[in-house]
Amino acid sequence: MPTVLIVDDSATDRRLAGGLLEQIDGMNVEYAVDGGDALIKMELHVPDIVVTDLDMPSINGLQLVELIRKGFPVVPVILMTARGSEDIAVKALKAGASSYVPKRQLNHQLSDTVRQVLRVACHDRAHLRLMRRLVRNEVEFTIENDQELVSSMVQYLQDTVTSIGACDESDRVRIGVALQEALSNACFHGNLELCSSMREENHRAYYDLALQRIQALPWSDRRIHVVARFNTHEADFIIRDDGPGFDRNCLPDPRDPANLERPCGRGLLLMHTFMDEVHYNESGNEVRLVKRRKNVTSDEPIEVGSGSFDLEPEHL
């Protein structure tokens, strides 16, 4: 039974978040009134995931993320953000948080985000022991617009990138979240041509339309294409969809904290924060994500495979 620790100095917000997560079958919910209380509880019992507010007395959300990253590196942290906290939220993501949910979207996004992060946080340690003997690997997949396959793909890719030594254990979940966002974008926005603003306005209608299009032409014939290259220095992921693409110049700046609340900016922000490089091709239907091992310097030779994308240092 997974345990989530909710950290918030507001009793009302704690009850709201806890009530939503208690609806997840098998979820055990615990509470802390601030960052200091959270650390005390984690010393007694380490949770599987932490959901925390940013603006708290004593130890705020950013400081809590940094302390958890240092003391409990395998425990993922999800931020609950409020308007006006954009700058500190971006700093917390860079410091080690795994994802975030705007407080005004808790009802629609919190449960799904917790499920997603928990999925990418769990792995088979016996399999990991074997995979640590792997030196170099390259794989290529073509999958349907099936979220179960997407989840399995994320699991496989993050297992491989961690086991081969291209990242440390504390970055494993963050890489999984970035890949989940990229694959979901390829599915929903690329192949199924769904708009983020529709999900913001009507969550149920968005997913109902997705289910309809998965079974109807031309969307049902479209696939997600994934190429991944791994070595002990870095991981290189190429994710392409069969959709019509988009104008890259229309994307919001993922580095601007003002876009934290925008539905179309969330995935971009997480990908750019958690990966070392993010590039789109000219047609906008392919993204390349690169994650390098932290102790690799720019002067050290790195093997990189070629792909049909723009390799200019253009960060969107």
C-alpha cells in the first residue's frame, strides 16, 4: 500500500488534497503541518511520495525539496502551487521536485499526477542489478496511442538510463516524468490533435474525445515512434508522432515562470527543467531529449546518434 505525505500549513488545503488522494484505491494518506513536521515524520516512516505546499513557515516548500533530495533521494516530491509562487516553484523543480499541480486545479490534476509519479518511481530492483552490467544500448519502438503502453515505455526507458549509469537514482523519477510528458504530448496533442485548453475547460470531455479518436480514422492509424540511445555518459531520446505537427514559434517560453499556470506550458516546463537539452524538428512532430550524467564535463567525448531533427542549440 503506497503512502503519500501531504505537507501544508493550511488545514483546509490539507483536507482537500487528502480527500482527493484517499479516493485512490489502496492509498494511505498522512499529513504534516509544515516542512519541519514533515521531516520529523519522514524520519519515523519514509513515505512513497510527498505532496507539499510552497509557502509555509519555518521550512518552505523549496527548502523541503532540497532537504528531501539530500536525505531521501528516492522519494519524489510534487508541489502544490498558488498564483504568485511561480518563481519559487521553478526553483523547486530545478532543486529536485518531480512535478507540480496548481492549487486551483487540484480537483482535476492531483490524483492523476500522483498516480503518474508513483508509476515512474517504482521499479524492480532485481532487474536493476542485472541492468547495471549494461554498457551501451540502442532501442527503437513503434507503439499505439495506448496509455498502458506509454507507461510501460517510460518504465523501461528510465530503468535503462538509471541502470547504465547515465543518471543517478535521485534523477530517475524526474527523467520518467519528462518522458511521460513528451510521450503524452505525442499521443494527445500530436496524433489525436487535442488542445490543452480543452482539458483546462472540461477535463472529462477532453478524455472522452481522446477515446473516440483512438478508435476512429485518421487518428487510429497514427503511431508514436521512439528511438533511445544509452551509454554510461548520457541518454538520448527521440520521440516522434504521426500528427500534422505545429509551429514551434507558437510555443510558450518554458523558462518563463509566468507560464507555470498555462495548460500548454506545463509539460514543456517539466521537460526543459529535468533534461539537459530539448529540441524540436522543423515540422514540430518530433522532440529530442538529452540527459547527461552530472559528472561528465563538456570536454569529455560523448557518443550521440544522429536523427532527423534540428541540432541547433534552440531551446523552446
